[in-house]
Amino acid sequence: MELQEYGDHIRQLRKDMHMTQEKLAEKLDVTAQELSRYENGHREMGGMLYAKLLKLHNEMVTKKDNELLQKIQKLSPKKRDAVLQMIIALTE
């Protein structure tokens, strides 16, 4: 993977988490300028830092998935069935 593709991947992970560079940099304990260099393909993120990013991404996505499932579970059976039918239709 080229550095720019790698940077685009890091940027996409950040966007998936709905975070600014500043907020993600704070969570990763790096400067926003350093994170910008990674996202712009100027530097490669070290393995441990990348692992920390993936762990954070996984935790946040899992949290959002759980919140969505809880909302669906609170729906009436009729509405839950409608949501399921929409999901099936969209994924076929």
C-alpha cells in the first residue's frame, strides 16, 4: 500500500468515528500536525500507534452498533419487522 493510500485509510477511519483531527490526535496522544502528516501520506504511522487507532475505531463502531440495536429492540414488533425488511431489501 502506498503512503497516500495508507493516509486515506487513516482519514477514513477517523471520519467513520466522526472525529476531528484534533480530537483523534488527543485520543492517540499525538499532535494534530502529526496526524495530518499521516493522513496526507507524508509519514507512515508506527505499528503500535496504528494498533491503538484500530482498537479505538473498533470500540467506537461497536458502541454505535450496540446503541442502534438497543433502539431497534425498543421498537414494537411491527416496526422491528419493517426495519428488518428494509435491511434485507437494501442488502440484496
